Amino acid sequence: MSSIRPQRVDAPLTQFATFLVLTVNPSAPSLQTVRSTLSDLSDLTKNILIRDPSANFTCTVGIGSTIWDPLTRLPRPSELRPFPEIHGDKHTAISTPGDLLFHIRSERRDLCFEFERQLLDRLGPAVTVIDETVGFRYFDMRDLLGFVDGTANPIGPAVPEAVLVTTSTEANSAAVGGSYIVVQKYLHNLTAWKSLSTEHQERIIGRTKLDNIELEDAEAGAQQSHKSLATIEDDTGEEYAIVRDNMPFGSPGSGEFGTYFIGYTARLWVIEKMLERMFVGEPRGKHDRILDFSTPKTGGTFFAPASGVLDSLDN
């Protein structure tokens, strides 16, 4: 791993982010345009970063399952597959189109805007924009439901272990130094949420609202909190960590309020298991009660290869 240069999947949380999901025209000229653009992504990034090095500008690109083979012509990461639609008794995690994900982050909104403009100018008709969501930091890292988000993220040396693929085999060679990414765009019914008491909201989330203290898990077989359902452990009780870089988004004028979920992981099955527990329930039927107030409008899975893989796509 020492010679592998991962993308900045571990970049610090910033004040602003743009989540850009695109599909790719499958024609040969379009594929070549995308390869050329991804190969030059480091130069495009530098062109923005140099304008304000203190703004922590980064861009991470993920490649979807459908486009991986024709675009990269490289061995497929072993777990890369389309986002699985998950049907619970009451709620569904939907799967939506997406070949490329650009996670654009900065302390300055104008830098995100300028990078996206230059990127789309370069890609032109080779791609179609499926979703563009602009997120922002809300107070002390809270979501629009009023709770602190991302508390369980690993820190320090634990981050690479949680998010980077390290196992190298001939069939998995292009995956080393990369990370699986899952995204979902949730819309909140804030009117219904605000009708609940703070204590009821805290039971749903599994943490106190004011000071973010973790509450005790419910007994086995009882209704579990969002915190508990989204925690996956091994046989020894050790938690499988992922990195969340979620962002609130919305428009009070149009009545839109949401959270853009984005999770980075070295083990795609961990996030898939989290979602299964949330939507189906554990036990079945006891789904995550946050879903009664937050509805997913998108769902996509991507793989962020190491920077060297991107740089060589045009060779």
C-alpha cells in the first residue's frame, strides 16, 4: 500500500460539498472523453486548489458497476455491483441510475461551483447529469433533524483500515487503494418530525439531541434505534467502521429539506447490511423509525479507485 496513492476519501469535513451523479453515453468517443477527463482530474483539481490552498478543496470520483468494464478495461473490484433495491414491509431503498459520482468538497462554495463548471465543460455531451445536490455544514455538524451526524466515524490510523481495500490479487489488482461508495439522497418530512417530542426523537435516533450522548441499546427483539440498526459488528463484538461525509441540503422556499448520505468503506457488504437492517428491520418488521420521516429518492454504488488508476485510464 505504501506505493499506492488513494484518492482523498479521508478529506476533512468541509463547509460545502457538491454531489454530482452522471450517466455516460456508451459510444466509443464518449468513453474516450471520460477516460481523458478522469486521467486529467488531478490537473483540474490543482487548477482550483491553487486559487485558495487553505480552502481544503478536494474531488473524489467513483465509477459505477455498469460502466466500469467498458470505461476502465481493468479487472473489476470484487464487490462492485449495482445498488441493491431493498424492500421492507413499509419502506423501500430504491436504486437509481449513475455511472460516475463526483464528491466535490471545499470550505468555499465558489470553488465547488467553478470546478463543477470546468468539469462539465470538459465532459460535454459525453455525460448526462442525473442528480446535482449542493450540501452545506449545518451548525455543529447537525442534520436538519437537529442531531449531530457522523459521530461514529473512525479517526486517525483507523480511517485507512475502514475505507481502503488492501488485499491484492490478480483479479482484484485495480481495487487496491480504492474505496467503495454508497450514496442516498433523503428528503425529510420536518413537519411530522417536529410534531414528536424531543424524547421520542431521541429514542428513534439513539442519541440525546442536545449533547449527543449515546443511549443504551434496546433489548434483543425490541424496536431498535437508528444508531443500533446502522451498527454492524463481527463475531467478537468489534464494530465495522465506515466513513460518513453526510451533508444537509434544502430550500426553505420550496419546502425541500434533506440529508445526502455518502458512505466510504473497504467492505461494501457492511453498508448493504446496514441498509437491510434499516429497511427490513431487525427483527423483520421493526424497521428504522427514521424512515417514517425520511424518504430515499436516490440510491447508488460506486468504486473510487486509487489516483494512479485514474491517471492511467487514458493510456
